[in-house]
Amino acid sequence: ELADLLRGIQNGVMFDDGPNPLPNEDSAPAAFDFSTMRPGRIFTMAGEQYRYLENMGSGNHMIIRNGVITNIPLTQHEAELNTWRQALAPEVQAMIQPVSVPYIGPAILDEDIVWEGGWRWIMSASSLAQFPDAAADITQVDSGGTPRAFTLSVADVVRLSGPGRAFPRREGRVGANDTLWWTRTLSSQSPNPDTGWFINGGNGWLNSHWTTNLAGAHGGMRPALIINQAP
């Protein structure tokens, strides 16, 4: 328990003292009361460790895998996200809610971006608004969509970053074991849309211009889900 406490302090988040299992205590979905979780809380469910992102209302909760699945470039996310979802425990798959977001989303060009709260921490609303399609690429439940895993967009990351949110500190965005991870947002447009935005390892900066067909042992894909425990 002390190790979990120290880890929570290091990550800039604390886990709640409610009915939920400790962060490293692997538990069945039925053991959790997600309505009591604080944003940023780490938990382990059915063999996978996650970070709780937010309560979306109506029993829906957004979560993200705590660790990055390395060696997966952005161009392979569609196939690899589906493979990962299909390998989840059946009781977890049954909770996954439908979404209609793209696997690779609209671009934000990394030019004259204003950063708030520190270098490459939170993209200003005015900067994001210069790219309305990307600004509107927010993940939410869509009853007409498909129950599946997804990668966060830059707009998602910005919305979830800051005090009291899923990523209260820049370093809290880094994947487990100091890994970087792709967003689904491109950083270049036609005729050569071949670079994208990612969360840097170590410092959690929101960086751009990583070639979309690249990955390695230091980074890759970080799947997210919206789940609902209602039968």
C-alpha cells in the first residue's frame, strides 16, 4: 500500500479511499465503482492496468491503458486497436460503448501555437480554434457508432489536462515506463499528411512531426475506451 501511495504522489494523483481495489490489485469489472473514481486514478481490471480519465455522465466512463503498446505506428492503429480490444476479457468487452471517431483525425499544424501553463503543456483555445475540424474531434458516445477502442485526439488530451483532471501535471501524461504515445491527430495536411502529434516520454510534452509510419521500443499506441457497467 505504501508503494501505491508513493507512486500516486509521484504521478501527481492520488487514488480514492472508496470501495475500489488498490491500483495494482487486479480485479474483475464488478469490483469497481467508477462513479467514485477521481480523474487520473490508476486501477487494474481483468489483467490490464488503466488510468481513469473522466466521468462522462449517464454511467459512461472514459479510461486509457496505463502502458503503451510499443512498436505500433499511427498508420497501423486501426488494425491494432481492434486486435487489442478482441483480446480483452469478455466482461470488459461487454462494457465498451460505441464511438464514431476516426482512427486518424484532422490535422493541427504546429505553427504559432500558444501554450498555456508551460511549454507544450496545454494548447490555447485560440490556437486550437484555428483548426475547427480538429477542435471538434472530441471522443464521446455515439449510439450510431461501433463499440471499439480508440486513440485520444489532441483536443481530447487538451481537455483532459490540467489541475483536477486526468492529467494534472505534464509528466502525468507520459505512458508507463517512460514511453511516448500517439494521438490520432495529424500535424501535416495534404498532399503529404505524414506526420502526427504525440505525447513525449519523460516530460509529457505535446509534440508534433513524428512520421506516422514510425514507432519503436520507446513508444507506440495507447488504447482508450468508454465503458458502462449497466447491463
